[in-house]
Amino acid sequence: MAMRSFATASKQLLAGQLQSARVHTHKTLPARGFALLIAVIFMSVMLAIGLSLGTIAFKQEQLTSTALRAQDAFYAADAALECALYADQKQDVFNYDTYNKTGNTPSVSCEGTTPTPFPNPSGGLNGTDLVFKGRMPVDGGAECADIIVYKPDPTTAKPITYIFSQGYDVSCSRVTSATPGSASFASQGLEAFY
């Protein structure tokens, strides 16, 4: 009987080990593949999030750069407009009667900078109206601005002075030498009439 119980115990032990081995083999193989699948999916999601954040950061940097360039152009336009207003209202540079009699081109100077008059017409009388068009460096030449002053004959029913200023975030030499469609700079315009 001792033999029998040993044989029975051996069979039971062997059967238990085989069953345990089958269960263990059955459980471990799918768990390893599943973990790899989860890791690949997780890494794909993290890569997509990282690329999205990188794209957003790049676009934000571009928008900030464009906003700063537009701000520089606005300040250049504002400086040129203030220069023309000061020249007209405080220095009487655009006095209609003076140019009606002499025909000279108005001479504007702000902080030691004089606008370069545009050709055709650069200034003086255009028919019965006083027109001045000029380009001036702003902020030590870092930016540029165009000025247009239009002053109609004061004997007309509503003599309104019109001043337009277009500022650029680049130097005047770059604005002048730029070919349409190939130049990249920001511009902002301001106007005043009174």
C-alpha cells in the first residue's frame, strides 16, 4: 500500500505540475504581447501630443514675431505722422499761400531727419492743391515711413488738410529696393485730417 500511495502521489504531483505548466504558459504569453501593444499605443499617443505642442509653439512664435514687426511699423507711421502734424501746425511748413507764391517744395525736418521727396509730384502745387509726398527714416534708420500731405486751396468751401503716414519695420533702402512680391516686411498706416 505504501507503493500505491507513492505511485498515486507521484501521478498526482506530475499531473499537477503539468496542469500548472499549461496554465502558466497560457497566462504569460498573451500578457507579454499585450504589454508591448499598450506600450506602442502609449508611445504613439505621446508622440502625437508632442508634435501637436511643437506645432502650436512654432505658430505662436510666428504670430509673436509678426505682431512685433507690425508694432514697429505702427510706431514708425506714428512718428512720421507726428512729424508732419508738427511741421504743419507749429512750423507752418505747409502754408498754402507760401507755396502758391513761390512754388517751392515744402521742407520738413524732424529730429534732424528730412524726408526724401517722392518724384512726380514731389511737392508744391498740384493744380490748385498743395501736395507733399516724402519718405523718411525713423528710429535712427531702423524703420522707414512715407508721408503724404494734401492741403486743398483754402478758398474752397471745406479746406480739410489730410495727412497719411505709412510705416515700415525695415530701413528705407530696403523699402525702396524691394520688388513687389519678393519683399517681406510689415507696414501700418495712419491718417489725420482736420
